[in-house]
Amino acid sequence: MVEYSVKDRSGIITLNRPEKRNALSHELVSEIKEAFIRAEKDEKVKVIILKATGEAFCAGADLTYLQQLQNFSYEENLQDSNHLKELFLKIYTHPKMVIAQVQGHALAGGCGLATVCDFAYAVPLAKFGYTEVKIGFIPAIVTVFLLRKIGEARSKELLLGGELLTAEQAVHFGLINKVVPPEKLEAEVWEMAQKLVEGNSGQSMKLTKQMIAKVQSESLIEALNYAAEMNARARGTDDCKRGIAAFLNKEKLKW
């Protein structure tokens, strides 16, 4: 259900369950998680592209699986919830940059997948939203990440209203980065991936992403102390030494 390939230092993870609109089942979540673990260990990969086949990027939870969950005990449901939590956390804290290539609707848990990526590009017809409140459910896990990404007011509008956003509205909300015509989506995402691969230090991106995730949960003083420590540590890295030397010598680096 998930394909993995590597091209020019970009790892490509493709959801391949088009007949179910790439809906999230326990098995699919497991395979996505395994693919991201594989990409983390893959020394040939610097940037990850998350994409999908078919009309939808991801339609959220599999309806058949949702029906099965109603027969689960609290402990079983908690275990299953942790399974999805681990996937979102894996992507959000992944040491490599993740770009979502959204070629169709991203709804509920599928919208969560796009939300936790570092960058997201979508086609004009793609819809985004969290419709859980309309079926008596709650968008629990993604709330943690969404509040960090777009703030409380926007999150309330999305999570409590339960309405869908157009791709243009999703950009306005800060949910995704850019709307791209369908025929240009793959090229645009690939261009961004290659900019990150060739133009930026992988070590610097990893540390910066780590800082963004950490400082939001700390007090001002704690965050500043942590930032100062990271600043000092970064100065001693090989990438920083190489980058400063190239800058002083007016050399163009290709990372």
C-alpha cells in the first residue's frame, strides 16, 4: 500500500491505495511509518516527498476500520490512537525535510498528514478540512499540531466548524504553502526538493526543524537558553565551518 523510491537524494513515499482513496487503516499507517523510518536511515536521502496515487491524497480514516473500532475496548482504542500519534510525531520530528504533494482531497486524518509535513503543495481542486465533529468524533491528535501551525483562532474555525477549505483558502489559513496547476505539481515539488537538497545544509535544516518543534513548548527563558546552546553547538559543526569558509572565499556550495 506504500511505495518507496529514491531519486537524486529525494526519498519518495507514495500512498498507493487509490481504490480506498488512500484511507487510513491500521495496516496503511504501519506501512507509512515504516517508510519514514526507512528514509531516516537511508543515507542517500536528504529530503522526503510524500505523495499519493488516485483522485484523493488521503480521505481520512477507513470507514470499514472505523466500524470495527466501535467494538474495541478502551485499551484497544488507546493503542490504535497511539499508532496514529506515532506516525504524525514521526513526520513532524523527522530529521529530514518532508514535502507533501497533494494531488487531491486531504480530509480528516488525511489533512493531518499534510499538516505535519514541513511544506505542502496542492492542486486548485484539492479540499482540506477536519470533519470529525460532523460524525460525533473529535480531531484529537491533529489538534496538537494544528494549534502550533496556524494558531487557536484558525484551528477553532477548522476543528469546530468542520467545514472544508479550498486549496486557496488553505494557503490563506497557513495550512499549505502553495497552489499549483495539476500539470505542474510534480515539477514544482521536485524543484523545491532539489533546492533543499543542493542549496541547504542537511545538518542545519535538521537542527532548525528540531528547534522549531522544541521552543514552542518552553518558557521564554528556557527557549532562549536552549537557542543559545544550539547556536554555540552549531558553530562547531563541519557544515558550519565549511559554509563560512565558502562564504568568505565567495565560493558557491553544493550541499
